[in-house]
Amino acid sequence: MTGFFAGMENGMAKQASNLSGLLVVNKPKKMTSFGVVARLRRISGQKKIGHAGTLDPNVDGVLVVALGKATKLIDLLQTRPKTYRGTVTFGYATESQDADGAVVEEKPLTEALDEDKLQAAFSALEGDIVQVPPIYSAVKVNGKRLYEYARAGEEVTLPKRSATIYRFRPSSRLRWVEGKPYQSIDFEATVSKGTYIRTLAYDLGQSLGLPATMSKLTRTSGSGFDLSEATDLDDLMALTEESIVRKVKPIASVLTYERKDLTDEEYFAVKNGQKIQSWAKNNDGFYQLYYHNQLIAVYAYSEDEQLWRSRYFFA
């Protein structure tokens, strides 16, 4: 191994173990999101590290990895919409609702689908919906993940989950799958936290009276970052120390709250986590707080207490 991370393995670069910020990684297929984080943790020496939204092993694309104090923002980052580009295939369904699962239903197509009806089916799934995730998923029921029930052959009632589909549109024409009685179409989807895109593809087929499977998927944006900003994991490992540090996006780059610069007295109160009553309430109920041009904390307004209290502390 060469580059920045190789030097870190030799103890030559300790700077990364103290970095706080965000790395936008283009996760490769055949690797779990946890695997990406584990690899970065092992090689970088970062103790505080995590990702803002799981990608299945067969899905590639944007995986935002938080380092150091930026891990405090993971919950916030996960609430932001995510956009995907994928392919749904009509004519068969699998137990996992994607191409990796065993086929559980098949209905060969004898004629081409009606594109107008398909367009209407896409549109009907936009807005607030309720999904039933597949048995092969990481959703927990009674402290146990659904895929664990599936692997053990145990019965479990699948939970219902609310999701918001901001946009779900076809991005290609229908086409026949070579050598198969199936048809496929590409799509783009922008969705809320907790949405299962493979379930969305399956439900699209159900609305047409057909089994359907998500046969391909890439996350093109997430947590406010686009695929054009992401670095392939292998390329990331080969960068020099100076280059990798430049790739780390500062915490302030993802905060959209109103900025407030602190006086000496206010800084003393904030660094000690004190509640503050003297500030007027602003439009969104949040302030990102700076002292001597350095981001210190985020404070949130409590309606119940009619005062400001610490939400995130970075200094």
C-alpha cells in the first residue's frame, strides 16, 4: 500500500486520527457500509468514525463517513433526502426484493407493458407512503434483525414503516431483458430516511399486478453531498496526506443554521453547556455558534423552557 494511509500504518502521519469532518466515499459493490467504515478506522487510527446511511452490499454510490466530532451529526445527516438511480425488472420477484435473492415468484411477460400505465404507477407512489420491508433486511423486531429470523427459519410479523417519496420517475424507455420474458426500466428516486428502494421497486410491480425486482441501484446523493464529490475507496487509500486532508469536509460545511458570533461572556457559558435565556428566538430555532471565527457549538431553542440549550458541542 502506498500513499497517506500507508504512512499512517507506519506511524508517520498522526494528523488523521485527530481529524473532525466528513469524507464522501463512493462505496464499491460487494462491500458493506460497515466494511468501509471498519477499513477506514483500522487504517486511519480514527476511534470516532461512522457513516450516515447504510448501503446494501450490492449497491454502490455515496456513503458519507463522519470522523471525530462530526460523528455527532450523523443523526442530522441521516434525516436529509437521498437520491438514487436504479433499474427495476418486471416479471419476477425475489425474497430480498433485489437481484441477490432467490426467486419466489415469476410471471413471464407475453407482451410489452403499457408505458402510460407504468408512468401513472410511478407517480402514484410519490408522496407519503407506508412500506413493508423485505424479510431479508436489517430492520429490527423485538431486538432482532429481520434477516436473522429469515436465516433461522422463524416466523415474524413484518413491520410497517412510513416513508416519503419526493420524486420517483422513469429515466429510460422500457426494454426487454435479453433471453428472458422480462422487461426493465431505469428510474430515479429522491426519498426520505428509512425508505427501502427495493421495496419501492417491488411495490411498483404490485401496482401493475406483476412481480418486480430491483435489479440495479446506485446512490447518487446523500446527506447533502453528490456523487461528483465522492472519492472511490481504493483511490482514497492511495492519496497523499495533504490530499486526503483536503478531502475532509469541515463540519461547518453541512450546517445550514443562522450564524451567531459569541462574546467572551457568551463563550464561557456555551463551553460549559449552560442554558441561555437572553437570545431572541430566530426563524428556525437553531444557531451555529462561533468564537474568534471557530465553530464552537450548535444551540437549539426549547419551546417548553423558552430558552436556548446545547444541541451539539464541537470545541
